[in-house]
Amino acid sequence: MESESLRVLLDEYAELEEQLADPAVHADQGRARKLGRRYAELAPVVRVVNELAATRSDLTTARELGSEDESFAEEAEALAARLPVLEARLTELLLPRDPYDGSDVVMEIKSGEGGEESALFAGDLLRMYLRFAERQGWAVTVLDATPSDLGGYKDVTVSVRGKGTDADGVWARLKFEGGVHRVQRVPATESQGRIHTSAAGVLIYPEPEEIEVEVDPNDLRIDVFRSSGPGGQSVNTTDSAVRVTHLPTGIVVSCQNEKSQIQNRARAIQVLQARLQALAEEEAEAKAADARRSQVRTVDRSERVRTYNFPENRISDHRVNYKAYNLDQVLDGELTGVLDALSAADREERLSESR
């Protein structure tokens, strides 16, 4: 039994398959990527629908033959038990998706309370995300960075780009990382061996392909300066780095990674648009009386979301009561466990809301 909405999805999948088989479509890489991503989103739905149809057909046949052959009766029992599993999977796949799940992201990591130790921890977080991205085959570009004296970062901004046509892109995997990350360890600056607690903030927002927010050039103040490396040393003899300030909101975006001032300016404005779009959506959601965010989706930057305890080699995510004693592996990029726990909690929340 197919609902009308499911029929529409199956028709869309067939149409996408036909379009992607047309060589002319691939002449426009942006369009091909968008169609390919939607095709990848619908593929699991189609697979489960087909498996459901085959299982129901096989069940009917097995029941008809079961009265004559006991082996068919046993097969019928197994097929009947399989049906609710497939139906539950289909229900899960048909839940409304986050429209940005396939998007690339911009991530900012900022040191917080704790001085140099916090900056060192910000550097550890950056390395953790870089290693995780490497495992996923993602490309990471450092857009702007302010190094600290001991080798950490006062703040660092990176873009993370996925493989292109995956249904679940970078945002789907990293969207719950925003918030205050707390560390408990003996700092490199501590001579008495005492455990200190410090924190760093992670801000993450999707970088959609189609930016909906328009930026008025009159609202921008653009400053240029020389790119700098660790310790503040100049790494460029020309003023190619760009700092863009959005006057109405006070948002500041810097970019010094590109080779020319024009490229840095364009990239900084692109990041600014993504931040403004994320801000507009947060404000709209906050104003909606019926918009109840789940525990996982809420990013309250005034409270810690995760603690990294070095003496116990423990990582704890406080939103979903996740705890594991593999902190060394997590900091080396093995984030699968905690990210899976966050995704599972979000999925359960959405399932409960749909019932």
C-alpha cells in the first residue's frame, strides 16, 4: 500500500534517474551535483520500498505453500517478522530531512576561559576535526587563524567540503558539534601538576550552495592587511588578506588563505552570507511559537556540550549522556561513536514527534 506522497517520491526518483542519464545535464556541474545529491537521498527509500514489495509477495506465496510443505511455513514466519522491521525503516527514511544535511560547512573554533591552555585546547580540537575530515575524504581549508604564542589558536576558521553528491554531507555529520567544549587536564603551563579546567567554543553553520541572504554593499566595511603566520610573522609582502565587517550585526569575517585580495574578499563575503543565513534561520525559529527544538539540536553556547577528561581518558557528551574511555582515539579523529550517539538521539526525537 503506497501513500500518495510516497508515489510522488518514487516518480521523482525515476525522473532523476532519467535526467542523470542525459550527458547534457553533466555539462552544468552545479545542476548535476544537486540532482545527484537528491538522487542519493531517495535511493534508500526506493530500495526499502522494493524490498517491502518483494517480501510481501514472497510472504503471500510462502503462506499458500505452507499447508503443503512445513519449510514454507517456517519461511513465512521469518518473512512476517521481517515486515515490521522494513516498515519501521521506511517510516524513518520518510521523516522530514534537514534541508542542509548535504551541505558543506564553515567551522569556527575560539579559545575561551583558560588563557593559553584554552588556546592549546582549541588547537587540539582543530586537529581532531582535521583528522576526522581526512578519514571521511573531506577537504579542509583554513580561511583565517590567530595563532597563540605556545602553538594553539586564539581563533581559527575553516571550511569543510564533502565529496559532492553524498546524501549526507558534512553538515549532517558535524551539525551537533556547536557549543562549549570543556577540557580537564594538567596544562603545559602548570608547574605543580594540578588539573585545570578550561574551555573552547565551536561554532558551525552550513554553507549552502544557493545563498538566499542578500548583502547590501553599503552595510559592509572592508579592511585589508597582510597575511600572518604563527607568532604574528608576515607571510605575504602585499596587503592581500581581507576583513569584512557587517555593520548592522557586527559580524566580522576574515580571510587570508587565497592568493589575491579579490579572492579573499569574495570568499569572506561568501562566508558572511552563510553566517547571516544561519542567524536569520535561528531568529525565525526562536520566534515561532510552535518551534520546539530537541535537546540535541539546541546549541546553547553558554553551557558545555562536551567534556574531555585527560586523567581518565574519558569523553562525555552531556546532551545525550554519552560516555566513552577512548579520548586519545577521539582526539586522533575517531569521532564516530559520539557522532552516532548524537544522530541517533536526534532521530529518536524526530520519530517521537511524528507519532
